[in-house]
Amino acid sequence: MSIAMWFYHLLFPAVFVLGAPYFAWRMLKRGRAGHGLGERFGIYPVALRRKVEAMHAPLWIHAVSVGEMMLARVLVRELRRLRPGQEVVVTCTTSTGRAVAERTLEDERTAVLHTPVDALWIVRRAFRLVRPSVVVLLEQELWPAQMEEARRRGVPVWIVNARLSDRSWRRMKRWRGLLGRLCRPVAFVGLQQEADRTRMAEAGFPPHALFHTGSMKCDVAELDGDKADLADEVRRKLGWDASTPVVMAGSTHPGEEALLLEAFCGWKAKHPDLKLFLAPRHAERAGEVMRLAEAAGWTAVRRSAAAAGADVAVLDTTGELRSLYPLADVVVMGKTLIAPDGQGGQNFLEAARAGRAVVCGPRVENFRAQVEAYVRDGALVRLADASGLAVEVDRLLGDEAARGVMGSRARTLYQAELGAGARVAGMLASVLK
């Protein structure tokens, strides 16, 4: 074990204790804070322990939260087509991710646990219980103790659906030496974009393990759970007919709703029947967004209490956004107008799947390569700065033909990207015991 790892193992408990109040507050805010709490410290309920102990060399998939858990669903689905009896242990960090896993993945061949805190003695308890044949990390969620224990036990680590934002690349390059040692057990890195290969190698990931597999985000949009009639149902409840123009803002973050509501005043003046549908990234912000809309002078309604007469609707439910994109004539993607440095961008692929005209702001670091590909094909508009939002959306609202062409090109590009999950599952099946 390196000196750096010794320091990490010595310092982590102190840092964890100091940060515990903040993380406890976040867990309480999300709900189900106490559910499975013992599992985070390597203490497992008897029934769950017996279930995992009865498994033979299972696959261990780690997914941080809801987004990564959806990727896990794709991977498990495709893997079970090749290996129907494959046993899987899924771990997750957040309570919301745990809820999704329990609802969509847990069965007699799949156990769901909370991720162990990254203290070496806790991680070793988890490894002794699971005894995995392979550890799969979704989108390079790297924890030193987990990686060290995988190396010690000779368990290969696969990183799936990996990408590297500009911010992560700069940070990892500074710690290339440490990252290189951390990645010793890494046997496979599935890249979303070929363009990331050089940067991943420069950051310290083993070059021989880098493979371009494509993005599994498109496969996620194809998962069961799409509510085909939901958009029409919500439209009827809101009293909006099929000809009512709608601008939908998907996965918005704080500060963006105010910009959209300000722009809505100008759009409404030119398009009197226009409606605005705001979908905050975190549903618990719905009350805050409602207050912003009402303070701006608009009649607003929550999606859960949809009723006629509102100019602004606010999504306050989870898991429905992709089914509601067909409501929109124009989609504005959140976390692209305002975002922390190097962290801009939300997944626009579900809107592309729906064949909608999509507008992104300048902040797209998390999806830069995909955004650039869609822009090149005329399938998406990226603004040079947030001040161009009002003009660009107004142009699209007034040009139905342009919206149609954009939406058609977006859907075509989306369909061409399907299949990454099947590719990864095929490669993984060839190495599983």
C-alpha cells in the first residue's frame, strides 16, 4: 500500500465525521434517510446477508443515484438476455437511487444494498459478503478504499459509460500519478465518446483498457416505464388543446427559472396562447419554482394538481419528464444557462427521442461532444450566451417547419446511438465466471 493510501485511510474517518452533519441534512432532505443506514457501515439485515451469501461470484454494480441506476437497469437487462441466471449485487449511494433499484431491479437474482462508507474496514466487510467476480462502476465513481480492496483481492474493475468533462480532466491531470496507482485493478473502461480516449489516458487511466462503446444514455430512454398517454392526459387536465404552443424547460437548476419566466413575458406578447412548463431537476424545488412564477404575475399550477386556467405548469413528480416531452414545441435544457464552472449540461437525449426542437445554453461541459455532434447536424441549437435565449426560442416558435426539421434530425441521431448497453453486456458476459 502506498504512502498516499495510508494517509487517505488515516484521514478519511476524520473528514467523514466532520462532513457527517452536511450529508445527514442532504439525506433528510431527500427522504428515507434511515433506510438501510447500517449497510453503509457494513451491518446487514439477516435476510439480506443470507441472500447475498447464497450467491456464487455475483457481479457487483455500483450506481451513485437515480441517473446511474437507470444505466444499471440497461446493463442488467442486456446481460440477462445473454446470461439469464446471472446473479447481481447493486449498491447505490442515495436513498432515491435505492428506491429506484428496489422498484425496478430487486428480484431473486438481484440484491440491493447501500454503498459502504469508504473506510477500509467497512469496505472489506462488504467485499467479504459480496465476493464479486467483477466490480462495475457506472461513470467512473472511484473510491480509493474500494479500488484498493479490489486490487488486493484480484477482482477486475470495469468502468462503464465513462466520460471526462473539461473540469474533471484538468483536475485528474494534476493527480495523474495517484490516479494511475488507483486504477491498477481497472481492466476495462467503456467510453461514451472516442474523443475522450486521449484525455482519459492523459488523466491516468490505463490506455490498454480504453474502449469506445458509445453512450448508454440513449438506451436508458428506451427502458420500460414510458407512459405513452401521459402527455395527452396532462394536456387535457391543464385545459391545453393540441394547438396550444408549449415551451418546456427540462431539468432546470436554481436561477434558470427566473430567466425563463422573464423571457416568457416577451414570448407571450407575440404568441398569446403560449404556455410554459417548468421541470426542475429536483422535484423538491417545485414549491420554490411555483413561488417564482406567481411572483412574476403568472397563474401557476403543479403537475400533481393539474387544472385548467394556468399559464405556467411546474413538474413536482419524479420519473415523468421523458413521458412529458411530447407536450413541448420547444425544449430548453436546464443547467446549460446557469451552472457551476465546468459542470454545465443535463441529458437532452430524451427530448431528442421525442423529436423535439432543443435549445441549450452555453454551459454544456457534461455533454460537450454529443451537443457538438447534434449542432453539426442541425439537430440542436446551442446559444453563445444566455442572453440569446429569448430571440432563439421566439424564432423557433414562429417557424413550425424549422422545428420539424430539427426534431426529425435529433430523433435520427438518437436512434443511431442505441445499442451501447448491449455492446458492454456482450463484452462483460465473456469474462464473467
